[in-house]
Amino acid sequence: MRYSIFAACVVLAGLTGWLALTVSPWWWPAAAPLAALALLGVYDVAIQRRHSVLRNYPVIARLRYVIEAFRPELRQYLFASDKAETPFNRDQRSLIYQRAKDIEDRAPFGTKYDVYAADYSFMTHSLAARPRGETAPRVTVGGDQCDRPYAASLLNISAMSFGALSPNAIMALNQGAARGGFFHDTGEGSISRYHRCGGDLVWQLGTGYFGARRPDGRFCDDTFRDTAADDQVKMIEIKLSQGAKPGHGGVLPGEKVSAAIAEARGVPVGRDVLSPPSHPEFSTPVEMMAFMARVRALAGGKPVGFKLCLGHDWEFAAMAKAMRATGLYPDFIVVDGAEGGTGAAPLEFCDHVGMPLAEGLAFAHNILVGAGLRDRIRLGASGKVVTGFDILRLISLGADWCNAARAFMVSVGCIQSLTCHTNRCPVGVATTDPWRARALDVADKADRVYHFHRNTIAELMDVTGAAGLDHPGQIRRNMVFRRRGDSRVVSSAERFDWLDTGELLAGSGPERYRRAWAMAQADSFRPAR
């Protein structure tokens, strides 16, 4: 039985070949593919050694690989329910498409969620609901150490580098940001020629200091100063880690370093480029604060902050201690969630390394509050943000604004094919292939970026008004709820411990925070013994 299909191919190939030679040449269309299958079976049994299943089941086992290749598409389009897919389900993607296209996005016949299932989230509304405000609120970033504060939108484009995204995708995102008045984070790939479309930029400096580096990979003051002086650059973000692969460096292979990528990053064309797992310019929290102050001065007083996925408790507490010890503060901190994002990473890092966004955001907020620093520093939240409710939920956990990457990718046409790391993106978003990228029309997709942002902010304000609030920042933790696995409904106020201002300085607070504070050292990222 194992060889029956192979044997049938051999017999039928011989029969149809004989008929083509002796009866009619019209048999050749049948004989040729059967002969090819017979030869494939010979190769499977006698030549190839890599696949045991092919040696035992020649020809027919090839169907396994065909079905496996199409499995994601079969699940996405035929079998998965509207709420089942990850990381974004069909309803979430459809909502982004509808808002990006500026078409009807209302849902009929009630929710598709089981509202009594574990992890269902909701917020409460007010009987004194408020109308939507005329102007979308903004958040001023930049404290007393900053000469050029920036008014940020409540929703912005999170870090995605040129090279990971195509030139057309970068241009569409930046043009949409320019039209909508929100910022576009460059990612650690630095500022490329394709970012120069008028949209506000947050220039991200990763461990490779791309766009501001010396030939040895160290930070270059003069190069940084010249680029940071551009008025399009509104803030500087020092990336400590990212949610997709926290604590993991990387190598950009030389074959991917094109002339445009080399120009943006300040590296040689065609040479491997290293991103170390940690920053060469500092090795302690105190040195980190000094580096941020140095960067702020070189940037002419523009806001400077850092982005991280939360890891060891004591390390973030150590940064807070260093801020107090030096009197030097970041203007903002962006907390990235371990849910990941557009960056490809080993599965261990994707699935099991780093703190999820809700826990990381609440922890960072609490440390800053407990250390008496929260009023000096703005908090951004970068994660799986799609709807106005997502933004409001994160604000209730301590965020001042939110960044989204994958949602904006979907707005420019991403279909979640999960081929971002292969350079074969079917819609020209995550690729360096110019023939694939040309499929993405910049003007059309820039409109979609603008519309998605505008419509999502509008719905955020509608939901805010439904809660009886004038501004999303007024949301209370006891207005947002989540159902736990034991069916109990808990609010954000109950789900986490919350500190009062200066509580850590007084030696009080919940045990986890007191322990982290006691272990933290301003002059080292290592825990105190």
C-alpha cells in the first residue's frame, strides 16, 4: 500500500506513453505529467535521503508538504472563526481595513465574544454621557530639562525600520502621519530618504546607533547633532529592548544592506551589521542617565526618552534610583509589551521572554509613582493596539499615549500572511524586493493611514464620552474590568497593586515593589546582595 500510488504512476506513465507513440499523440498531455510523477517517485525512493516519509510513501507524501504550505491560508480564509486567529483575528483586521478605507465600521447583531468567558474585558459607562469633543486631545512631552517640548497624539506609529518595511510602506506611513498630525517612530534603522515626507519623526537609537555611529559602532556626537537638528525630528528614543526579542541583539546580513539602507544607517554597503544586545555607551543606570542628558544637549533640548520591554524588577527600580541620585530624568519612557510586534525573533523569545504590556506598564507606572518621579515623566505604551477601547484600557493602567505598529501595517495593506521575515511579503509592506514593493500605492495607502488614525481617535473620544469623561486621561481604574478564569470580574484597580506618591521612598508599599527597590542599585544593573 505504501508504494501503490508510485506504482500506479509508473504503470499509467508507461501505458499512456505507449498509447501516445502507437495510437495518437493526443495522449502526450496525460503521459508527460504521469512520467514526471513516476520520476519523482524514483527520486523519493532511491536518491533523496532527507525525508523518511518520502522514502516510505513516494509521490503521495508530497501532498503533506503542499497542504502544509497552504495551511495558514486555509485556516485564515476557510476554517478560523472571526475571533480565533492570532495575533490579530479577522474582526480586528476587518475593523482596521474599514477605518483605513473610511467606510462603515458598525457591527450588527451584538458582540461575537462570549462575555462570560475568561479574559473578556469591558468598561462601564455613565448615565451622564458626554458628547465627543471638537478637538482630539494631545499629550505634552518634555519636562523642566527640555527646551523644545512636543505635543503628541494619543495614537502614533510605533517603531518599524526601513529595511524591515519597504520604501513605499515607509513613505505611506510618514505621509499619513504628516496629514494626521501624529508621530512616526523610525525604528532602530534610523532616518532614511523615505522618511522625508513631512511627518513628525521620533528618531530611535538602538544599540548599533544607526545614523549616528562611528566606523567602530560607537556613538558619534557630531553626526547625531547634525541629523537631530532637522525640524522633522521631534523626539529621540533610546531603545534598550523590544517586545519581540528583549535582551537579544542581531546581525543584518550583508546581502540585505543595500545602498539606501547603508545610507540611512551609516554603514558600508554589502557588509554584515551588528546590533549588540546592550548599549556600548553605558553600563550602569547612572551612566545611562548621563548619556540621555548628553543626547538631549546634542539634540538642542528636544525630548529624550527610552523604550524597553520590562525585565528584571530591580533593573527598572535601579533606573529610578539613578534618576533621583543624578537629578537627570528622561522626558518619556515607552513600555513595550512581550506580545511582540513586527520584529522576527526566535520562538523562545516570542513566546516566553519579557513582561506582557499590561503587567509591564503597571509596574513601570508604580515604580515611578513610588519614587516620586511620575509627574516628571510621560509614559507611552507600545503593543497590540487596534481600537479606542485598547487605548483607554492602557491609559487606565498608567499610559499617557499609545503606539501601534502592526495595526498601522494592516492599514497600509498587510494581510497577516506571516511572511515578514522571508522578504516575500505578498502586498509589498515588509519586503526589500522592489517588484513586490511597487504593488503598494503610496498615495492611496497614505490616505488609509490617515483615516485609520482619525477614525480610531474619534471612536476613542466617543467611548470616553460614554463613560461621562471629557478626556481619556480622566479614566479611573475601577471603570475597566476583566473576567478572570474563575469567572470573577475584577477591575484594573483590583487586578494590580497600586502605589501612592513617594511610597517607596518611605520604605512602604506592596512586597514586590519594596523588594525590587531594596535590590536596586543606582550604580549597577545587578541586584544588591
